[in-house]
Amino acid sequence: MGEGETIEKKLGECEIELEDARGLAFAREKLLLANIEELDAVYGALREKIREIRERDARIRDFDEALTRANRLSSLGELAASIAHEIKNPLISIQGFARRIGGSSDVDKMREYASVIEQESERLSTVLMRLLDFSRMSEPEREYFDLNAIVADTILFTEHHLTRFRKIDLTVEKGENLPQVYADKIHVQQALLNIVMNAAQAMPEGGPLSLRTGVRPPDYAWISVTDRGGGISPEDLEKIFDPFFTTKGKRDGTGLGLSLTKKLVEANGGRVEVESVKGRGSTFRLLLPLMKHV
């Protein structure tokens, strides 16, 4: 084969290779365009799914806010009778001693009456400030505080209110030398109030209701509330913290109290434990952190 034929043959082979390369490039371009179209469709579907998720999250947030507002109103309604009682007593004293001042000419007696009025006014101011604090529903504002003092303050709001239940025998056993907990005290008060009122409602015919405090080293201190009511069945025990779940009649409960109690305690780094035996009563225990890093 001559040199010219060899060159012509090589040129032919190059043309074939070039044509194959063009065909391959064209096939790759088509595949790339198809992939781009597919990715564009996937991106569009993904973008729509993200929009749906955001809308769902917004609805969940709205529901959560509505749930919080509803439970705050419910808790304040439960407090109304106790607060009225706590306000009524100092007001009666102030009115009575004010009349005595108006009808007395004894300077020493007038000073004594004025001192009583001042003390009762301070008491009234304290009750009102506690009510305002108690109604606060916000992000946890944590601080170190005495758990036993919170129990005493909460009993101030509940003790009179419990008289509407039959023969509730309230006892308090405070642990000694408790380390301070690190939480939002108003949140703890509201959570404890919900548990105490639930315990009282569990004993319509009366019975012992006990509050205890203690410590679980190394991380938690606790408040427990024990009743001798009807207890909670195992199947209901799994659902008692679900929003709107309640075993009470429609007039006795909204199903929001325990749900918010769990939320409040967990928002402060704690947890809620429940022990219950059907027909023998229940114990709810609020565990609250002792340290900032918990």
C-alpha cells in the first residue's frame, strides 16, 4: 500500500472517530438535558414540599401558642377563688381599722390601727404581685431558688381553694438542707398548681393529699404530689400528657393542665415522673435541675 493510500486510510479512520465522538457528545448532551429537566422537576417538588412543611410548622406554632394561652386562662380561673380569699381578708381588716381610726380620739390606738392597716396593705400588695408573677407565661427566666419556699408560696394559692373539695387532708413534708434548683420559679409554681388541683379532683369524696420535697443526686431536686384517688389505668397512663386528653368529665377538665405541666418542666431542663395504681392513687414527681448545665 502506498503512502497516499495509508494517509487516506488514516483520514478515514479519523473521520469515523470524529463522527463517533460527535454522536457520543450529542448523546451526552441529550442525557445532560434530560438530567437537568429531571433535577429541575425534583427541585420544584422539593421546593413545594418545603413550603408545605413551613406552613405546617406555622400551624403547629399557632396551635402551641393557642394551647399556652388557653391553659394560662384555665390556671388563672382555678386561682380566682384563692386570690379572692387572699385579697378579701386584708381588705376587711383595712376597712375595719380605718373605721376605728375615724371613731377614736386615742392617739396610741390610732397609731396601732394605722400600723395594722400598713401591714395588711403590704400583705395585699404581696398577694397581687404574686398573682401578676403567676400569670406570666414566657420563655424560662432561670435562677437559683429554694424549692421549699416555692411549695409554701404555691400552697398560699391552693389551700383555701381546696376547701371546695370534700375533706381533703393536705400535708407537707419538706426535705431538709435541699440544694437550690435552677429554673423559672413561676413555671414551677404553675406546674405544681396543676398537679395539686388534679390530685384533689381525683378524690371527690376526700382523702389525704401529700406534698413532699427531696433531692436525687447529683442532678435533681424534686416535688412529689400523692393522692389516694382512683388512680390511672395503664392504657391512659401513656396518654395523660397529650393535649386535650382527659379522663374527667367535660365540666371538670380541659385536658390541658398536664400537657402544659410537662412542657413547663421540660423547658426548664427537668422532667415529670408518674406512678399510679388503678384504684389506689397516683404520685406525680416534678424533677428540677440543680445546675445550669443540666
